[in-house]
Amino acid sequence: MSICKNCGANIDYSDNFCQYCGTKAEIAIQRSPNTPPAPAPSPPHAPPWTQAPAAYQGQDANIGAPLDPEKILSEISLRFRASEEVYVFPTIPAQKLNNVIQTYAGDTHPAEVLLLVDDTVFGSAKDGAILTKDFLYYKEILETGVKLHLRTLEYINCNGLTLKNGEQKLIGFSVPSKNDIQQLVEVIKILQRYYHGMPV
């Protein structure tokens, strides 16, 4: 065990980030046997996606009502409540998230991740996708990871288990259900509309 220099929480040696504040473990310090346990950390800071975008001012283009980021998160959670392969903030397992960041999304911060799609049979999440308010990261088995800004996905759709942008294949999933992939497309459209003002 080590402790996080930022918040003082215990960090397991296998973790790349503090589970409480998201600080990289490289800046953690070794706890000596004589060091008293750290006090319980305060709750993590609000993730960056919880702030309404200034340019769009939280207006839903379809109904004209202000949107609340917590409402969006609640809607995302409801869409995946029956899924066994899709995890939504704040219930994304730390080990799965660490595996994703190590494998194909090294430039993202754990607190930015809204949802994780695990496309592995044994649950490591080293293949699949994650979604932040601005980016889709994905990795198919035996392929390298890809990062796409949501603004580039103007024609996002799916055909069965294949996520596509127009006719271009992005990733073919094998473990999640077809409904999970359809809901992923809908969530991307919600984020595009809310954070980027894109018509959907």
C-alpha cells in the first residue's frame, strides 16, 4: 500500500490512479510501517462533465428546457440498468477502468469517464469502449486503441453489434448485447447535443 500525495487515501500497488481523487499513482508515496493510517479522504471533486457547457448553456434543442448534467447521468444509467457489460459512473469498477487507461485510453482521467463497455469474455475490459463528454475511446481485440472526438461522429449508428460512423466501421463488439450498442449510440447523440450543440 501507498498513500496518495493529493488526498491521503490508501492506494493499492496495482492501481494506476487514486480511486478517490484520480491522482496518478506515480506521485503516491510509500507508507512506512511507523506512519499512522491516513484519515478518510473527502469525497472526490465533481467530474468535469458535471458542469454545463457555457456555449450551449444547457438548453435541449428539442424541448427548450435547461438540462442538468445529473439528469443526463441518470438517463444514461437507466439505459444500461439491465446490462452486465456496460458500467456507468460512479459504479465503474476501478480495476476495469485502470485496465482501459493502461491499454488504450492513457490520456484520459478516471473522473472524466461516463461509461465503460467491457467487450472481454473474462471481464478485464482491455477491449471495448469508454465514453467521456468529449471523446469515444475504443479498442477491438488484437487492434490498437482509437480516440475520436464526438464532433467527428456526425453519422453515428450501429448495425447489430457494429458501431459505425456512416458506413465506416468503428468497432465490432462481441460480448455486449445489440440493445447495449443501440443505447450507446443514443447516449453519444445525447452528449453531442448537450455538450457540443450538434443537431441529432
